[in-house]
Amino acid sequence: MGALIALRDVRKRFSLGEGEVEILRGIDLDVDEGEFIAIMGPSGSGKTTMLEILGALSRPSAGSYHFDGDAIESHDDDALADLRAARMGFVFQTFNLMPRMTAVRNAALPLLYAGAGRAEREARARGLLERLGLGHRLDHRPGQMSGGERQRVAIARALVNDPRVVLADEPTGNLDEKTGREILELFDDLHGGGRTLIVVTHAPEVAERAGRVIRIRDGRIESDAAA
Amino acid sequence: MPPREKLARLRRLVPPLVGDALDNLRASWRAQALTLAGIVWGAASVVLLLSLGSGFNDFLDFGFGKTGDRWVAVDPEYTSTEAGGRLPGRRIRFTVRDLDRVRAGVPSAGRAVAENQDIVPVVTPRRTRATVVSAAGPELFHIQNHAVGRGRYFDADDERRGRRVAVLGADLVEVFFGDLDPLGRTLQIGGEPFEVIGVLVRKGWQFMTNSDIHDRMIFVPLSAGLRALGDGETIETILVEPRRIQDEPVVRREVRAALWPLHNLPPEETRAVSFMSVPEISEPSRRIFFVLQLLLGVVGTVTLAMAGTGVANLMIAIAHERRAELAVRRTCGARRADLMLQLLVETAVVVLVGGTLGVAIGLSAVLLIQVAPLPPDFPPPRILPSVVSTTFLVLVAVGLAAGVAPARVAARVDPASALRVT
Ligand SMILES: Nc1ncnc2c1ncn2[C@@H]1O[C@H](COP(=O)(O)OP(=O)(O)OP(=O)(O)O)[C@@H](O)[C@H]1O
Ligand SMILES: [Mg+2]
């Protein structure tokens, strides 16, 4: 079986006024099922840009991306959306929850787009939130929750569609040390359960837990090593 | 995507989106109050204007309906052509034979009746007064929409036997009999005694006569009336009622064809009889009222459309404000079309909430006007279910139209921007 994710000479260029800047300059990467990868590198090196490509949120300007054997290039915009709905989960530094929705409805959001009925959406979101220790916050809105609780709800949202890969960008960046550690323990558990995780981070603690650390500099992979 | 899947997706997405839209509105209605007020005002004015319009229409139907809305009066005139060795300018005279010809020879007419009218002295012990008396066949009852309040109208039997019976317009009871019961009492009409057998229901002001004359007339059978009022033979007018209102021109043609041989008239003769037709007379007023109604509807709709522009602007701003939220939905698997749907739904909800409030206010205003003291001939507005459904149709159209631009803002949201929310 091939890799879950395969990038070949992926480049990403942005147009800036007249000219163009190349932010990713030839990335080759294979990710296997069940890996826990940390992506590190200086600010502006292209980490988030890489995550955005891995998450099928934008297309490479050049190069190829195969996800689970499928060439992303051949997917239209709807197909990419469906791919995200069914097989990807995202965790953000700023949580990005819907402010007027309860925890349950926030966590259930991807299921709405993936095609689940109301009862199934509720049941799965509830079950997951309870497992993440948020049984007492099910009907709370983000404004009524702590940062750590919000990030847990966001993680529940990322997991609710049972994705092939969870992509996180600085998931502990807005949390204090203790809460951050709790979230990382959660990631450990997920990894232990066989989940594929790709986490962009500045934090050495994350890298310590990851099985593999990829360092990026100026849009290129500088090093890629087992931790 | 196959249509069935599309429909399933729509049915899955719309209910939660409506819920979200209501939540959002509840949370931010203060900021949107001005825009909402525009929609409320627009919807209220559509309801009010359409109700006023249908009030006018009723007024017209009612006004013409009181005296029958489709008969054609055929009057004898002078010839304009030479015929049978006679010079033009010959006076045409109708008799019962003309009525019989019309009855037999005008298939598109359902009813025909002869009527003579005259102003004659009418005498009772209480009073003597010059009164308009109509002598006509019993069919006049149907053709001119009379309704009997007490007693009965004269019938074919009265007509055949030449009975001297009379039916009174509602206002004449008091005039001729005061407080007495008029039924069975006698009136002298043109010197002959007639027995009162019925009293008509009051019609009030009539569009056709521009008066309340039917309430101040006496109706008698043609056979008895011809003797009392005229030479016993000459008929003044024949009223013909087309089976269907659109057959009115056909009726005219058939009447000519039926009467011409009787009076030795050549086909090119056009002046020998004249026609006065209720549909023709009511047409211009109907057209004016229709245009008026259209105008009122357009004014209301334009008001609503302008309010819709306000909502569109508001929702464009909201879509921009929520780009981050929309991008996050894209990471959760929302398609471009799903976000467009979201903005369409949200805009429609704003319009429908404001619109419902406006409809309620418009209906209350109509009810208020109905009970308010109105100028005597002012037609009160009327609430029709079709007015309410039309208003909602317009609201849905405005809501969807207003949602197009915000939906396009949503469609342009870059999913990748979810990773760069600050
Ligand atoms: N849409 C865009 N248009 C133009 N330039 C962009 C765009 N997106 C990112 N960039 C640029 O690409 C470079 C890399 O950005 P990226 O967000 O990937 O860096 P990063 O490694 O995640 O940095 P940080 O650690 O600060 O989050 C930056 O210089 C950024 O300004
Ligand atoms: Mg970044």
C-alpha cells in the first residue's frame, strides 16, 4: 500500500502586486497512515502554507499531491470540499468555533456537510464531547467556555467525521502551558489510537511527542527525521 | 451532482441554516433595526395598497352588480338608408313582435325582456306623487339583479294574464303607505289600480344609474303596464343579456340579423337601432381601476424592492464580517454552493421576518380603516387571502434577489483563510 499523503515537488506561488513570490519551493513528502508529524520552522518559512496544501484548502501552483492514492489536481472545488468533509479534520490556533452555536452543534458541523442526519449528528458529537471530558459543556456556547474547553470542542469537531488525517496549526499557541499540555496529551491519545496527525508548531514539547519532525526553511524541507 | 442528491442536501442544510439565521437575527436585530424597518414598511404598504385596490374593485363590481352587469339595451332609432322605397330618416317602432324575434333569433343571449319606463302620477290615500314606473317582463328581475325583501316579484303567469300587480322600490313604502303594510294594498298608476305584491331590497347608490333610482321606482308586468302607460303596443327598449359577457358583440350582430327583416332594412343599415351596453359602459372604469390597482401594487413593490436593496447591503456587510466563519465552514466540508445557500437563506429570513411583521401591521391598518369613519362613497379596503399570498410571494422574490450579492461574497471566501484568522 502506498502512502496516505504523497507530495512531489510541490510549489506554491503567490502573486504580490506585479511579481510573484514562491513560498513553497519544491516539497517532497510522504506521510504514512498513523504517523504523528510535527512541522517546525521559523516564522514565515511556509508552514501554514504547507498545511493549507495538505488540507486541500488550496492547490499547489506546481507539483503533485496524492491523497489516499487520488490525485488532488483532478478534483474540482466541490470534490475538494467533499474530501475535507469526509477525510480531514482541522484544528486551529484560534479555535474558530461558531460563536452562536452550542458545543454539540459546533462539534457536529462537518457531519452536516458530510451528509449525516440530525439525530446522527447530535449523537456522534455528544459522544465525542463526553469522551473528551466536556459532558458538562454540551449546550454551552464558546463564549461560556475556557480556552482549553474551546480547543477540545474544536478537536471534537476535527474528529467527528472520523477523518484519515487531523491537521493542526499551532493548536497550543493560544493556551497556557498547563492547558496546552492537556491538549498535547489528547493528541498523544489520538496517535496511540492510530490516528494520523500533522501538527504545525513552534513548541518543542509538541516535537517531543511527535514521531517525526520536519523542519522547513524558506519553503524547502531542511530536515525530516524521526524524533 | 444528480438532482435527487442536490435536493437531499438542500433539505438537510436548510433547517439548521434557518435556525442559525434566526439566532443571528435575534443577536443582532438592534443593529439591523433600520433595515428591518424598511422591509416592515414596504410589506405593510404592499398589503395596504393592494387591499385598498381590491376595495375599489369590489366597489366597482358591487356598483355595477346592483343593476346587472352585462345587459345590452336595444333602442329603436331612425333609418339612415333607403329601403323598400322609403326615404332615410324613417322612425323604427318596436312592438312585442320585435321582442319575440329577439327571443327566437339571438342564440347567444340567455334572456331578453322588453321594458317601458314612464313618469306618471301614482296615487294612494296617503300621497300623490310623480313616480318612475317600469313595465317589463318578469325576466327583468334577473337581468337587473333585483332582490325581493317582502312578498314576491311578478311572474310569467301575472304577465300572461295581464294582472295589475306592482313591486315597489324599497324607499316607496314609506312614501305611499307610511307605517302601513303595503302588501295587498292598492296604488293608482296612471289612473288604474295596481295591487302591491312585493317590496324590493334596498340597493342604495347604483353605478349604472348614478343614483338610487331603483329604490324609488315601481315595477309592473309589461302586459298590464303597456295599457296603463302607453298605447298598449309600442315598446321602448329591449334588454338582452348575453349568456357570457364576452359574447356581447355577437349579441349585437344577432339582434340586427333578427330585427332587420321585420323592418325591411338592408344589411348596410347601421343606425336603425342603438345599443347601450353595461359591459361597454363599465369597461373604462374597470380599466381605470385596474390601472389604479396596478399602480398601487407597483408603488408598494418598489418600496419593498428598495427596502430589499437595504437588506442586500446589510447582508453583504455581514458576509464580509463573517468571512472567517465562512472559511471555517469550508474547512468542515461546506461547498461553495452551501455558503451561497447560507447567505440566501439568511437574507430571506431577514426579509420574511420583517415582512411578516409588516404584513401584520398592514392588516391592522386595513382593519382600522374599515372601522374608521369614512367619507360616504369611499370604498373600504378589503383583506383578500390573495393579497396576503401575493405580498409573501413578492417578499420571497425580494429576499432571494437581495440574497444574490451576499451569496456571491460568500462564494468568494478562500477556504485557506481559515488558517489565518487573527
Ligand atoms: N495569500 C498569500 N498571498 C501572499 N503571500 C502570502 C499568502 N499567504 C502566505 N503568504 C506569505 O507566505 C509566507 C509564508 O507564510 P506562512 O503563513 O506559510 O508562514 P508560517 O511558516 O506559517 O509562519 P508563522 O510561523 O508566522 O505562522 C509569508 O511571508 C506570508 O506573508
Ligand atoms: Mg503559520
